[in-house]
Amino acid sequence: MTQTTTMKRAERIKRRDQIVLAYGLAIGADFWHPLPPVEAARVVCAALPGVTLDEVFKVVRQAIREGNRKAAKYERAMWEARCADLQADDYDAGDDFSRSLDDCYAAIRARIRVGGKGWEPPQ
């Protein structure tokens, strides 16, 4: 990659960041009464020389998509970490169930030992 190509890319990134920042400031300048997107894009066009409405909308759409991808990637990573924590747990559902049945039988045996009645299946 040559120096001129790198500079052009750096300039494009800088311009994109300026457009996204200006759009965010324009749309949310008044929190209670935000501007409609077209009006915010017009504010950006007036504030930044050489920027067109189409360029503003293209850059903003790309930024929103990138944000959505990053959010989805973060959410997926958090979910995988949570699943890994659950899988690392030593809980065994089958063992837990069999132990609960053993406890029930032990309670019935103890009741019978002291003279109580045993368990009879429902009819």
C-alpha cells in the first residue's frame, strides 16, 4: 500500500467520522424535539463543505449497520460466555433427581420405623 493510498483512506475515515458526529449532534441537539433525519442531514450539509445528502445518508446507514454488527457480536460473546459458565457448572440433573427420590424413600422408611404407615400408591 502506498503513502497516497493510505492518506486517502485516512482522509475518508476522518470525513466519515465528521459526518457521523455532525449528524448525531444535529439530530439530537434538542433532546425533547429531535430533528427529522432529512433536516439533520441538511444541517450536516450546511456545516460541512462538499457533503451531499446522499453521502450523509450513505455514511449514516453504514455507521448504523456497523454499530448493529458490533452490538450483535458483543451480545453473542456475552451469551457464549454465559453458556460456558453454565456448562462448566458441576450440576447433574439426573443425579439430583435420583437423590431427591432417595430422600423421599428414606423419609418413608423412617416413618415406618417409628410406627407410622408406609406409602401406598393412589388408586
